[in-house]
Amino acid sequence: MTTVPVALHALLTTTFEPAPPVRWHRAHWRQWADRMGPEFRLPDVDDAVDREDAAALVHEELERGRTVPAFVAAMVWAYGTAHDGPYRTATVLGGRRRPTEVRPEVVAALDDAVGTARDATSPAGTGPDAPTAPAPAGSVAGDAARSAHRRIVEHRLHGLAPAGLTAWLHFASARRDPYAPHAVPVLDDDVRAWLATDADLPLRDGHPDDYGRYVDRLVTWGRPFGRTPVQVESSVRTLVVAGRAGSGS
């Protein structure tokens, strides 16, 4: 269905409100930070982190050339209180099921993903291959998102689940502003389940082509309301939270 689902339409016609901040347990993450070494630096935030704060943290760390703490900050937002979130993050950085240290080849692959995401989604006139003529009014398109997604999948990073993968691409492309038109959206289990049941849009985990279809659909839904793809994704999250509250789960 390309028509905007009724519940989402109602949100898109009102003033945009970001989804609530994500809570996380520092002590639980600290156990893995102690094991993985000083590069596995935890973000200096309270027990709840909103998307804009996470984007600023990731951007600042990347600008300083500190890929590992940037990745950790992104995963704190992506996994929140999930019990296995710190372990998943450590297995990606360590490249194995029982990680004890950050592997340089993993950091190089994450750096490559950042460069690909930023090149593919550069705001008009700012990328290395930016056209001299103005680009159409704008946002990230499915082809650009698909290209960035495929690039990081090709690295076959151990333990990098779709939620973490798209969160990394999201914060890399955001360049501090997570709701900007050039930022690619996150696709995790909550959003994917809502799309399948409420929007008749089943998507496979970890498939670049499906991720591109997802981005194109968010662009289509958001355009009439002046909403960016990430703003639409955030509104879907608001509906997910409301649905849980309504069901008492």
C-alpha cells in the first residue's frame, strides 16, 4: 500500500514530535567496556538519550577520528535497554563471538561505511561529486540508501544485526542532524513489524534492496506533508510505543 496508513496520516498532519528518548543501563554496558579496553568508550549521557543527542555524539567522535566510541554511542541508542545490546556491540567490534579487544580491520570497515553513507547521501552541493546544478528538493533516495547498505553488508561484519547496521548508516549520514532530509532512516524489528502488519510492507532482514524499498516508501509518505524519511520513521516509532501502551505490554 502506497497510501499512507490512517494512524500514520493522523500523525503526519500534526506538528512533528520526536519519539521519546531511549533508556539504557550504563552499568551493563560498563562490563563490556572494561573487557574491550579504552577504545570502547561509553557516551557521557544520562540514563536516557534522545536521537539528537546521539547524533551529536556520533558526529563529534567521527570528526575527531574516533570511530569506536562513535559506534558505541550509536549502538547505545539503537539497542537501549536490550540485555544483549552491549554484547552485540562488542562482538561486532571484536569480530568474534567471544571478543576481548577491538580489531583494527573492523574499525576500517566501519570507517568505510561512514564514507560510503556520506558520499551516497551528501546534501546537494556538499559532497565530493556534487553536481554544479541544483539538485531537486530534497532528500535521501532509495538508490543511495541501498548503495550504502550494500557496501556495509559486503564487509560481513560479525554480529552486525540489521538494527545496528541501519543505525550506523543513519548516524553516519545525519552529520549531526538526524531529522535532516539527507539522513537515512533506521529499520529495526519494531518498525519492520509495524510496516508488515499496518502498511502491508513486508521487508526482509538485512537485504539492501528491501532497505531501498523502505526508504522510498518513507519518502513517498512524507513528501505531501513536508516530512523527511527519518521524521516518518520516528512517527512510526511513536505509533509502536502507543500500541504497546494500549495493549498493556
